[in-house]
Amino acid sequence: MSLTKTELLELYKYLRLTRTLEDWIYTICVHQDPKQPLIIGKGYLSTGQEAVSVGAAYTLEKGDWLAQSHRDFGALLVRGMTVDELLAQYFSKAASPTKGRDANVHLGNTSKHVLGFISHMGAMMPVANGIAWGAKCRKNPTVVLAFFGDGASSQGVVHEAMNYAAVFKLSVVFICNNNRWAISTPVKEQFTIENIADRAAGYGMPGAVCDGNNVVEVFETVKKAVDRARKGEGPSLVECKTMRMTGHGTHDMAKYVPEDELEHWKKRDPIQNMENYLKEKKFADDAYFKKVVADMKKEVEEATEKAKQMPGPKVENESRDVYAP
Amino acid sequence: MSLTKTELLELYKYLRLTRTLEDWIYTICVHQDPKQPLIIGKGYLSTGQEAVSVGAAYTLEKGDWLAQSHRDFGALLVRGMTVDELLAQYFSKAASPTKGRDANVHLGNTSKHVLGFISHMGAMMPVANGIAWGAKCRKNPTVVLAFFGDGASSQGVVHEAMNYAAVFKLSVVFICNNNRWAISTPVKEQFTIENIADRAAGYGMPGAVCDGNNVVEVFETVKKAVDRARKGEGPSLVECKTMRMTGHGTHDMAKYVPEDELEHWKKRDPIQNMENYLKEKKFADDAYFKKVVADMKKEVEEATEKAKQMPGPKVENESRDVYAP
Amino acid sequence: MPREIWYADAIREALSQEMRRDDAVYVFGEDVAAYGGVFGITKDLLAEFGPVRVRNTPLSEAAIIGEAIGAAIYGLRPVPEIQFADFLTTAVSPIVDIAASYHYRIGTPVPITIRAPSGGALRIGHFHSKCLEAWFTHVPGLKVVVPATAYDAKGLLVASIRDNNPVIYFEQKKLYREIKDDVPDELYTVPLGKAVVRREGKDITLITYGSPLYLAYQAAKQLEKKGIGLEIIDLRTLQPYDRETILTSFKKTNRAIILHEAPKIGGFGAEIASMIVEESFDQLAAPIVRIGAKQTPIPTNPVLEDNYLPSLKDVIDAAERLMQY
Amino acid sequence: MPREIWYADAIREALSQEMRRDDAVYVFGEDVAAYGGVFGITKDLLAEFGPVRVRNTPLSEAAIIGEAIGAAIYGLRPVPEIQFADFLTTAVSPIVDIAASYHYRIGTPVPITIRAPSGGALRIGHFHSKCLEAWFTHVPGLKVVVPATAYDAKGLLVASIRDNNPVIYFEQKKLYREIKDDVPDELYTVPLGKAVVRREGKDITLITYGSPLYLAYQAAKQLEKKGIGLEIIDLRTLQPYDRETILTSFKKTNRAIILHEAPKIGGFGAEIASMIVEESFDQLAAPIVRIGAKQTPIPTNPVLEDNYLPSLKDVIDAAERLMQY
Ligand SMILES: Cc1ncc(C[n+]2csc(CCOP(=O)(O)OP(=O)(O)O)c2C)c(N)n1
Ligand SMILES: Cc1ncc(C[n+]2csc(CCOP(=O)(O)OP(=O)(O)O)c2C)c(N)n1
Ligand SMILES: [Mg+2]
Ligand SMILES: [Mg+2]
């Protein structure tokens, strides 16, 4: 289960790519002309919590699926969605995953086994169960990762889904990215317990807590759950402790977040963590990181140009696809 | 907290009254002419699990409330609802709690602080929270009992309500009457855990399990939770282990319930239990029990005659009260 | 070979034959396995198809619909049963938010058929009698089916299951063992979106769906004696609905009544009435009359419920009034 | 003294003044406290009224509505905020099953006002733009309010809060900081159930509610140039709705357009159109035209959304067509 050097470097690359892409989305959102926006709507970023998404998704095999939350671009990239696709989505282009019909993080791509996210928090959890049930019926050893937030944990449907997955021993790994905030609501106003993972016991499934800012730890913790699921031993709940380092969206200055909380977490940046780790292991040095950053920047820049050139959706197509043929 | 002789005898009386009333309802349902029914619809009985309802409700004080489930006639009687009222409800009379608008166990009576039950399982749990919040705002040391079943535990709203109650330290005691069945679905197909009470930890509230067929144990366990709530220390979850000794309703022969399961529980009948206990304590003897049974029968018979005589609802009134003035 | 079978048995036959034909089809829901569902519709399916394709679930409607969506995306054809249509209120979000828009947004079909026993007249009150079809006709992306005969119950269910979209199939529980008609024993489909003229008549077009069809027949007989010819259209599918059949008939009669069991205000009848006025204004000889239930919750008491529901008198009166124009 | 204030500020003023007047009134919901709600409507209320009367909740819409019902039964006047009307899909059951029927069934009023920001044109897509009012108008026991001006936003909110029934108050988020009009600085009510003629005109009655009112104004101006007089009725309350004002106007114009933002099929416009035909058939000079959104999920891309929404051209075309009769 130990990650190879190549894998660790790849994980680092995904962290960097996610950060670079999202920093860029942030920049566009903040600087664009609101009258002629490139991005339709706001950006919803995973800055500072990329390791959850990247580390978890990195455990998956080809046939596996994921039901992402709104801060899981890292997982989408690991899953093989491209920067072009994701920018085309943000730019609301005709060739984007939702063809301009839906925006920003509200996307899915079933050909890449990305189930999709809808705004209603937690809503996709039982849908993840359905994928797992389908796989079980078809005797495929498929695992589904289902991501939700600390806020989403208060939705009834998340409870229903976890209990249901346990009853049918579904191969779903529920991943709570506990980033301490749900818009302006801190976890202490969301629940009174220390760990969401403790709810797992109430469903008869294993619960685990890990450092969500340590991509290796996320990977290892989720991998254990994924292996278990693949063996047909049923679902697990993994809670990744992290911090939302931006506002809820790019419009939110998040003044409600205490300075010292941010300070505390700034020191635990997942990318910095990973760089330290790679350096310790002597797998990489600053020059290497610099190069990766430059590469990622270039990738994002090129994708931006490409996505910008894409045509917008046409009115003629609008009402197509409301019903499947 | 120890119950006096008088109290113990009163508890016994409520157990007997509930049993007598429900046996009677069963008899009517099974024998009535379906063309000219006295009871509209089916009967939903608590036979064999009366101690949960009676023992729990007996902890309440005057200002307290209860949100009953569909097998809580015991609690309604303790709360001061009369046999007349309950039969008038079953007979669908104009002067019944719901004026013939709703049937059987779907009733409430806010003047007696009986919040009411609706079919949607678990739906009233967050409403119980609202009562508790209202009391908290008005600085009343009110406690609310909120009953739900093992089946209802799988509803999202039950999860939302328990977490919410914990966050606001509401004085609600959630009582799960785990009677092992939800219609034809046994608990092992409802959840994989041993005790629903174990979910309490996931909300940061105390959870307790008790023998639901021992009215004294139910009383004592719930009382602890009620006292805690009254002191402002927040909600608890109490699970009462019992068994549904009838079909889901009077129409259901429950052939899906294994014989030996019924046999096992028959020996633990809550009324028999209580009689043994009272005899042991030398608080009562068989003659006493006989007398109580006879008294209860008489009460139910008289109430039946009274309720039968009541007029049915009039069409003229039907559309009244859809909106409050 | 056609034989007369009950409406309920036609549904079961559709399920079992379609399950034999296509191993992607499976049924699940509360108490559907050994118990055969509370209305016995899935009886014996477990024995034939085994526990993977005929499965009880926990009491979690939102999780049930969620599973259906996921399994459909995975490639199965799930046919969940919601025990009473009334309980759809706890699963509106997955139906409306996920299923209805998934193909439009993500491009992957969601072929699910939600079976939901609907409608009143059984004296089982507000929580077991609702007609919720109007809500779902207002949600682009859903299809809504309401069979009124055993023949249609089978053919429409097969068509629904084979349709690549989410279909809500409101079976009429009042008709289960009240209506029998000729049903071919082989598989066939009744196409979605096609209404049928159930009875020809020259004077008034009555448009209905579901169980009020039989009220319409009764009215037609009585009106015939008075020399008024009632043409009866059974919509069968409400979304998409068959404008052509309605308008063709209306061209002939120039008078229309729309009859349904749901409350009149805001009901689906309004859609039909408005459409006729929009499309066939020149042919309007009289007002278009909508007949629906009264504007109250659904009462249980037979006297009240009969008054609540649309009546034969309502239809006769409306027809006579229309003929005065 | 009247002054021009924003629609958003009128809502806030209604809340704060009514909270000052009546200590039973309180607000709660996701992010409504320090953050002031995602639209800033509850800003500064926490400072004035403190944490008991202005309270954040967990991310649990069903529990929020449940609390409201219980607190209302207890005697308070809860005013929960649902962050976007779209999220009402997760709380349909408590609204429809409990709140709407409670007074009818149990006899105790449930005075709650659910504030729900509704409607599109903000390019925030399918999950943040829905217009769900039609569903709730089809539920006896609920009231439905949709204010179109700042004056009404204040007066209708005060009336809703003082009403003894559950009211869904669909505030028009597009208008928050787009519409300013004269609002008295003292408390006043706009009575529920009363429409208002916003503009007199002799030729066509246009009936609308909420934000399309401004589209109607634009159309009226253009049509005036063409010699067509548009009378504009703003319904303000959809349930109960004001037949008299509609019919009085229609008696004069004999032509009607109904305009709303929700999809046309199954929308509330159908109710109004049908009612007019039923009640004023003799005055019908032309078809009644309904204008609503297209039959698709709500697209985000501005080009698509503009095409989805009813347009000025739709209204002008309809009016010109009607004048040809
Ligand atoms: C059912 C529902 N209610 C309300 C919202 C509005 N909303 C959007 S994001 C959010 C907070 C989500 O918090 P969390 O689950 O912790 O995710 P995070 O944004 O922190 O990643 C809320 C309340 C929603 N999307 N869905
Ligand atoms: C939301 C919902 N779904 C389905 C039903 C149908 N139903 C009625 S009772 C019942 C089982 C309830 O089981 P439990 O909560 O254990 O209560 P018990 O009847 O055992 O006392 C079901 C499924 C319902 N009432 N509500
Ligand atoms: Mg969060
Ligand atoms: Mg049970």
C-alpha cells in the first residue's frame, strides 16, 4: 500500500494543478468585467483542502466512480477530467460537460465515472449507493467515493444514505471533508460532536479520522476503506480534517472566520506539507517544484486560451435533451 | 426517584387500561360489519409494548409535552386524554379530537400538550424540537418526549431533529420504541447495529437502552433523561427494547413474524411483568388485578356506549378550519 | 390471449414479465419482498426473481429514489415502490432536483419508474389518499403516468419501464381489486403521451385520468338518458400529455369538462382547460368546467370524504349547465 | 413617512419592526445571524435582537420547518429563512403534511412565515432559480405570497407574520437591489388575498405576480405606442387569490394574458386562465394567453436563460395577437 516515488510525485502534481487552476479561477472572478464575464457565476474553490480530494480520488481504479462535492476539482482531475473541460464549464461553453446548461462546479461526466454534484447538499449520497448497487448486481468490484461537507452532514439524506449503504453492504466510501465552515456557520453550530466519523458506529460501519491536509495520510486512510469495500465488506466513513481557506465562493470575503484560525491552518497548507515530505524523502527539491508550478501554469494558460475560443451554447439546442430519446 | 406504591399501582392501571382499550379496538375491527363499520379504518395497537408508552409518559409534569407515535395510546391516557376521546376518534365522531377529519391514531390535542402524530414516520421529531425551543424562549422548564419506531429511525428527518436538538440543547427526550418490526421488515433489514441508542453518541447526547417490557425500568431510564433535560442539559435518546405482538394493523396477520420470536416475547409481557413485580413487593394480589381488569373493562364499555351515541361529523362543517381565522 | 384480470394483477404481471425479459429491471422498496408490498402488488416476485431483484429497503424514501437514480445511471432499470404516493413528499428533492434534470445537465439517461399508489375514497385519510400528480407535471424532465384500466396498467407500466426517462407511475389504489378488464397475457406497451377516447359522444368532451374515469362512465350513462352525449377522454399520461386527442374531440363537441380527484385549485385540470382555450378558442361554445376535490385536507370520515371528492352530481350538473350554452 | 428604499431593505424593515412590536416573532435559518443571510436580508438583526431571536441553524431544512411548526403551536411566530426557495424540495413534507393540515386536523393555528428567495435571471442555474409557487397553491391550508414591490414586500411580510396560518413568502431575489419604491417608515400591512391594479388599460388585462411585473410595465409602454392599453394586475397573494379584482378588470377588457416566470405547463397561470373562463365566459373576446418559462430545467448561461425566461417579445406578441380578435 506504500506509495512509490512516482505516485507521490503524481499526487504532488495533482495538488499543484488543482491549486493553480483554482487560483486562476479566483483571479478571473475577481478581475473580470461583471458586464462581460468570462466566468458565469462565482468560483467555489478547494484552496487549502486539495489533499482531501486528490488523496481520496487517487485510491480509485478504472471502473470506480466518484460522487464529488463542490470542492473536489482535485478528484475530478485525478479522475481524468481535463483542465479544458473544467474551464469550459466555468466559461459556460457549448462543449463543456453541461453544455452551458449548468455552471461552475455543478457538473458530472459519467463516461469518466464522475457522477456529478447538485447544489442540494448531500443529495448525491444515495445516488452513489445506486451506482454501488448497480455494480453489485452486475458483480463488478466497483467502489464509489461519496464526498460531503461538515454542513451537508446535517442533511437527512446523508443519514439515510449511510444507513442504507450499511444494510446492503454497498461498496461506498463516504468522505466527509470537514473544513470547519458551512458558509458562515462554524462546525460548533453545526453539531456538538468532535468527529463526524463517530457517526459511523451508529451505522455499523468503520469510521476513521485523518489529517485532511496530508495527502499521503488521506490516501492511506481512504485506501483502507476502499480495499475493504472492494472485498465486499461494505461501506466506511472517512473524515478528513481540513480548513476552508477561502470564502464560501469567490464573492465571500469570509470576514466571519477568525484570523487566528486562518493563521493556524495556513501553516498546515497541504501543498507545503507535501513539498516538505518529498524533500525529506529526497524525492524532489525546490527546483523540481518550481518546474511543476511553471508546467501547471502553462497547462492552465493553454487550456484557458482553448476554452475561451470555444463557442457558447446556442439557443437552438436549449430545449434538447430535456427528455432522453 | 423511587416510585411509591401508589404510583406503581397507577402505572399498572394505565397498562391495563391501554391493553383493555386496545383489545377492545381489535375486537371491534375484527368483528364489525365492513359495510357498516363502527371504526373507520384499521386499528394500530401497542399490545405487548404498552410499558414503553406508559412508563415514559409517566415521567412528565403538567407543562410538559409529548409527540407520540402511532403506538402510544398508553402515553395519551397518562397525559389525560380520555377513553371516550380515543374511541370517539376511532369511531370518527364530530366531537373527537380530529372531528372525524382524521382517523384512529392520527390525532393530537394541544390543550393536553399532545402534539399529534402524522403518518409520515418520524415527521414530528423536529416539531417536538419547536415546542422545546418555544419553551426555552419563554423560559419554561418544559420537557418534550418524542416517540419514534425502529423503522422511523431510518428517516432523514429523525437524524436532522436529533442533531438539531443537540446543537440547541433542547429539552427533548427522543424515545425509540424498538419493537423489532416495521410492518414486515425486521430490524436486521432496517439497520446493522445492535442498538439505535448508539446513535446518540453521534449527536453528542446520552443514549440509553432499557427493557421496554418493564415499565419501572422504562420510567427510571426516561426519568433520568427528563431530569437532565429539565435542568437545561439538553436532549437524550432512550431506546426501549420491546416487541410488536400484533400485526402492523388489525388487518395484518403478521405471518412473517417467526413463531419462536413471538413465544420468546410472550413470556415477557409487560403487564405480567408488572403483576409479578407488584406481587413480589406485596403491593397487590390477584384479586386486586382482577378488580382492575374489571374496572377497566367497565370504563371502556361505558366509554364505548358514550362514544357510539355521539353524532358523526356534518358535511356543513367540512371545509371549516382549513384556515385559522 | 386476453383474459379479465384485476388492475392490481395487471401491474404485477407487467413487473414479472418485464423482469423476465430484461434482467436490468428490478424492484425494491419498503416491504416489497416476502410480504409482497402493502397492497400485494409485488407478491411472488421474490420467489421467482430472488433477493437481488426483489428487495426490501429501510424506511428511507429519499435513499430509495437516490438508489434508483444511481442504478439507472449505472445501466439498470430500477422500479422502486413508494408505499403510498403521499410519502413522495419526503423524496421530492431526488426526484425533482436530480432525476428530472440529470439528462439535460449531464447527458446520461435516468430510466426509472417510480410506482406510487395514489388517490382516495378508501377512508384512510389525509396521509394515505393524496393526489400529487400536478406537482410533477410542472417539473420539466419528468414523465407522469396514471393508468385507469387493467389493460393500461400493464401496458403503461411496461412502456414506463422501457422509457429512458424518470417516470412517476401513479397507480390508483382504489382500482386494485375493483376494476377488472381484458388484459393480453403477452407483453405489450401502451405508448406514453397518448390519450384514448374511452367513449364517443357528440356534445361534451370530458377529459379525465385515473379512477374518476368510472365516475365519468356513470355520468355518461345518466346523461345519455337526458339526451346528452358525453365523449370521454382518458389522458393516461399527464406529462407529456396528448393535446391532439383532446383538441380533435373538442373540435367536435365545443364543450369540455375536466375531471380529476385532486383538489381543483392548482390541479392539472387547469392546464388542460387553459390549453384548450389557447388552442381552440374559436370552437368554445361554453365555459370549460373543471371538477376536482374541495379545497380542504382529505378527511377520513366517509360522509366527509364523499363530500370532499368529486361526485356524480358534480359531473351531471356541469354537463347540464354546459348544454345551456 | 415614505421614502424610497430597496426591496431587500423593505423586507428587513418589516422583520425588525415586527420583531420590536411582538416578542413572539423570531428569525432563524442557515447563516441568518452574524452573516445576515446570504442575501443580507437579516443583517443587523442579531445586534438588535440577540442570539435567541436571530439564530443560525444546522443545514437541515426539514428540521428548520419542523421547529417553526412546533414553536408556532407553542405560541411563537417563527419566520424561518430557507436560503434559496429551491431547497424547499427537502422540506416539502413538514410544510405539506404537517403545517398545511394541522389546524384542520388538530384545531390549533400554525402561524409561520417561511421566507424563501425565489426566481431566476441571476445566472445561478437550475438549483438556485426555481419558482415553486404552483406546488404550494395546490395544497389546501397553505397561503402563498409573492411581493413585487418594496412597499408590498414590507406590508405583505407584516401581514404574513400576523396571519394565523402557514405562509410561504416567496421573495423575489432578482428584485432585492434592483427595485426601489416608496415605503412608509411605520408598520403597515398589505392584506393577504388582495390583488392590485398596477396600471389601468382598456384593452387587455395582464395578470402577473413577482418580478415579471416589470416586464409587464415595459410591455405596457411599448403597447401604448401601438395604441393598445394594457391593464396590469399584480396578484400579490396566490393562495387565496383575488378573483374579484381579476374578473372586474376582465369584464372591462375581455382579453387576458397571464404572465409568470415559472414554466408555463402546470404553472399557476393555468389556474387563473381556467378560472376566468369558468367565471366570465360571456366576456371572452379572445383566447387567454399564458406566458411562462420554457419546458426545460433552468439553464445558467445568459443566452440560454434569457431564452428560457418569458420575454418582452412574448408579451408584445401575445398582446398584438389578442387584439386581432
Ligand atoms: C439543502 C441545501 N441547503 C442549503 C444550501 C446552501 N448552501 C450552499 S453551500 C452551503 C454550506 C455547505 O457547507 P459544507 O457542507 O460544509 O461544504 P463546504 O462549502 O464547507 O465545502 C449551504 C448552506 C444548499 N446548497 N443545500
Ligand atoms: C415516510 C413513511 N414511509 C412509509 C410509511 C408506511 N409505514 C407505515 S408504518 C411503517 C412501519 C413503521 O415502523 P416503525 O417505525 O418501527 O413503527 P412500528 O409500526 O413498528 O411501531 C411504514 C413503513 C410511512 N408511514 N411513512
Ligand atoms: Mg464545510
Ligand atoms: Mg417497529
